[in-house]
Amino acid sequence: MAESYGERLEQIRRDMSLSKVEFAEFLGIPYRTYQDIASGKVAKPQEDTRAKVDAALGARTRGKTQEEWDSELTAFLRLLGAYLWALPATERSSIIDQMIIDLALRDRP
């Protein structure tokens, strides 16, 4: 099953060894809001809440979780995976390596 936004935040909180109250303060959001997100009661937090969390944590929470991906992207990724696995291992490795380099350099200034 895909990791939810709340599960991702809970894992980061545990990794930082903070209590839930301390973590909510660190994020700049009310404790109750954090509790609702972490418990799954709120699956998709409001934009201003996500902006505060992203600002506090940087890229650690950016991007969509798997359940937020649309079906076309999922289908494309499955097709790409099938294509890559159909290649000979030596070609596959070099193509994947080049894709990683291209993606890493894509957002550089």
C-alpha cells in the first residue's frame, strides 16, 4: 500500500526524535491539525498547511504520494518499467544511469 502524507510525516517525526507536540511546533501548525493529518483523518491537508510543512522540512515531503498519482502516470511508469526490463542488462543499466543523471541535472540552475 502507498505511503500517505500523514504516514510520511510520522516517519519524519520519529526520525527526528521529536514528540508530536514538538513536531507540530517545529512545522508551525497547530497540534490538533498535525494529529488529524498523522492519524489519516485529514488525507489531503489544505495548501497553506502543506506550504508550512514544506517550508519547515524542505523537499522531504514535496511531491505527490502514490495514491495521488493519476492513472495515466501510473500506466506510463508501468510501461516504462516493462520497456527497461525487456532490454539486455548491460543496456538497461546504462539507460537507467543516463536517466538518473538527466533527472538530477534537470532542476539545476
